[in-house]
Amino acid sequence: MTEASLTFRDLTLGYFSHPAVHHLNGSVARGSLTAIVGPNGSGKSTLMKGIVGVLEPMSGEVQHNDGARVAYLPQQSEIDRSFPARVVDLVSLGLWPKRGLLGRFTAEDRASVSKALMAVGMEGFEGRPIDTLSGGQLQRALFARVLVQDADLILLDEPFNAVDAKTVGDLIALIKRWHGESRTVMVVVHDLDLVRTHFPETLLLARQPVAWGETRETLRPENLLKARRFNEAWSDDAPWCEAPETAAHAHPHRHDGRDHHDHDHHDHHHHDGPAEHLHAGSGKA
Amino acid sequence: MYDFLIAPFADFAFMRSALYGSLALALSSCPVGVFLMLRRMSLTGDAMAHAILPGAATGFLLFGLQIVPMTIGGLIAGVVVALGAGAVSRFTIQKEDASMAAFYLISLALGVLMVSVRGSSVDLMHVLFGTVLALNNDALTLIGVITAITLFTLAIFWRALVAECLDPLFLRSVSRFGTPVHFIFLALVVLNLVGGFQALGTLLSVGLMMLPAAAARFWTVRLEPMIALAILIGAVSCVAGLLISYHFSLPSGPAIILSAGVIYLASIVAGTRGILNSRVRHHRHRTA
């Protein structure tokens, strides 16, 4: 078993007591390249937010390697495009993990920003205001920022949306380069052909993992059918989900196939050890 | 020319005090105003100014026209409203515009209630509309301290503040500065409004913050020049306003803000990103 970059322990993430990712167990091997696929509302973006830490788990945990740097490219970025910044300012944000609040940018830092812009095919765009960029150019600039971040774990949420074929090719080449540099990369993708061609591992998610492992195996028709049957809707009267092994101080947790939660955020009890909620294909070597 | 531009300041100490005080305010509150504008919080400044009024009025009612209690009162009221509104928007689904409106209206109503119970006074007009021509040494010291704190804080948190404006989700993904820097910024807004009310009154101090910033937006697409230009516009407005006030016997606070207002209106029309330029240049284009 290779070293894990990320380990999920009974991870449940969600909003307003409804789970979007339900009892996820397993680990992501260091240096692996994983596609995350699944229908809309299946918890892909939520899982990424949970890994980055911008969303607190309802229960369980995400365990990172100590000191691992994470770069995250969200699906709906909150970038204010009217802010008076240049491309180089945007990409330089990627220096934050290295320089922090007060560290000076060195000549080497500026060189790494230029190199990153060159790598995404945007040399000469340094001084352009960000509100003059097209959607695809902005996405390239954001990839340049990920390059500058020099992270061990790279999370990309639907990076190929509204991007032309040439740009998709360029971005895929970058992802493969990161993979070649033994960084751990996880990408939310909708295009299954793209996944089959370029991604060795796949996690098929439908609130709970439907299958997780080698791509060809994961994307078998019966798995895809299972994912497609996934019911996206919540219902407010869904039963509670109970964790059987922690009866004394359980989060109520009843399964009826639709899986709804009322985890109390202020409750500090955790499910200790592996929970009994191993779903089909949720473990991974 | 000398008589018009220089003599008032050379001959009268109160004019010099007013000049120093208002220039320091411009140096301090114009950069804050630029960030307020870029964060689409321009009206937040206005709401905060209303929120400060009851605190300052309370200090005035209890201790008379003294700078320390009025400043402390204003600071307390402002911080309570800023923290309350900021916390509601950060930790609930309500957006900041709604929570800010709710909190400042509560604060304002409370202040009006207190003032009416304790009886009003002509001097209260000073709180509302300021007395830049009667800035004493205490007030100048206070403004100087506020300016120093503001510039120092902006210098320290510059990178976080820019990141929080430009891409807040990114900042949250790489550091824990996002929420603190937002509150630090709100504190700077309150501090500068409190500093301004001595000179311009609670209601007009927001004018020196926002108008130069709004005007500077029409001239540049870079942050640093925008801030420098806002400070310059603020300083020019202060000098012009004081001179107009002196020569035509007009109230100084409104004269300063109206000077900034004239520059703003001129910038809309003539700025490099103003109406004339974007209209005229719209049809001329390069080959690539």
C-alpha cells in the first residue's frame, strides 16, 4: 500500500443537517491522479470544500499529511473581476503559502510567476487588467496561480467548464505534468471520455461513493446506472441516520436509502475508529 | 493670489489647525474609502456614520462638548454595529447590506430616543455637522493618532486586504486571515469616521471617505495609483473647501464635501474612464 496523501474517516459533509457527502471512508494515495465524477448535486464540490477546510465536517474527519500544501481551484470562484488588479497580481496570490502576509516577493518569486504564465500560454498578459480577460484566459491564469502555489495536493473543481478544446488540451497537459511530479491531483470532471483517456483513478460519487478505484473498473455501466438513479432531492422529514457503534452518544443517523442527517455542529463527540458504514466500493488501497 | 490662497492660512491659527486636521483626515480616510468602494460597501460607510451618531451624542449629553467622551461613545456605538452586522453576515445566510441596515437603524433610533429624552442643544449641531474651524490641540492629536494607526494597519494587512477583496475564497483556502481582516477593516472604517466627526460631523465625515475614492475610480485601473489619487483629491478638496468657507463665510464641512463632489462630477465626465472618453473612443479601434 502506497503512502496516503489524504485519508477520509467516516466523513460526512453537508448543509443545514442534510448530508451532501455521506460517511466517506478511504484514502487517496500520494502522487495519484483521481477524477471525481457523479451527477449534479452528488457532493463533488462539497467534498473538495471539505478537503480544503472551508467547510467543517458534520462528522468524521479528513486527515492530511503533515505540512502538505493544498491548492484549490473552485468551480464558482468568488473572484471580483471588477477589482483593479492585473493578471500578475492575481497569479501572485499563489505566493501566499510561501510568503504569507508580510514576506517580500523576491526576484525568484517574480520569475516563478512569469514562468507559470508562460506555461499556461499567457506570456505578455502580465499587465492586463483582469476584467479584460475572457473566461478561458481567466481559467488559464488561475491554473498559473495553482502552478505558483507549488502544492503537494491539487484540487480542481470542474476546471474544463466553458473552456475551448485547445485550452482543455493545455490544461490536461499541466495536470499530467503535476502527476508526473508526484503531486496528488483530484479533479471534478463531467466528460467521461476525458476521464477514461487521462485519469488512472476515479471516484464515482452519489452522496456516498458508488465506486472508487481504477477508472475502467469504476466507470462500468452498472455503476454508472446506480449513480444515475441517485435521488438528488432532500426531504425534511427524512429519518435520522444513527451510528450503531456509538449508541451512548450517537448522532442520530437512520438509513432509509435517502440518508439524512441532523448532526449538531456543537457536539464534540466523534465516531471513533472506522464506522460500520462501509458502502460499496468505499475503501481503497 | 497670495491673499486668496495663502494669507488665510498664514494669518490665522484656526485656519492652520483646520488645514492640518483635514489633510491628515484625507490621508487616512481616502484609502479606506477606496477599499470600501471596491468592496461595494460604499453605503456601509454611510450606515456606519449614522450608527456612530448616537454614541457621540451620548458622550456629549453626559460630558458636554468634550472630545474624549464623544470619541469613545462614537467608537463603542460604531464597533457594536460593525461587529454585530459583520458577524450576522459572516455566520448566517443574511447578507451584510441587510444586517448593516438593521443594526444601524436600531442604533440611530436609540440615539434619537436618548437625545430627545435628555433635551436637545444647539451645540449638538457640532456633533452632527462638525467644527473644522474649531479644532483644538486635543482634536488634532486624536486625528494624528488615527491617521498613524490607519496607515500602519493598512501597510501591515495590505496583502490580506487585497486578497480578501480580489478572491475571498482563495484567501480562505490558504490562510485564516479572511474573517479577521474583514473585521480589522470595519474597525478602520469606524475609527476614521470617528476621527472625521470632529472636523466634519458624523454625517459628512463619510463624504471625505467616499467622494475622492469614487472620483479616483474614473481615472485609473490600478489600485495603488487609485489610492494616491484619492488622497490627492481629498487634500485638494480640503484646501478648496476651507478657502471657500473663509472667503464666502460658508460652513466649512459642507464646503469641503461639496468641493470633493465637484471633482467627482467632473471625473465622471472627463476622467480617462469617464463618459467622454469611453464614448469618443468607443468607435476607434486597433487591429488587434
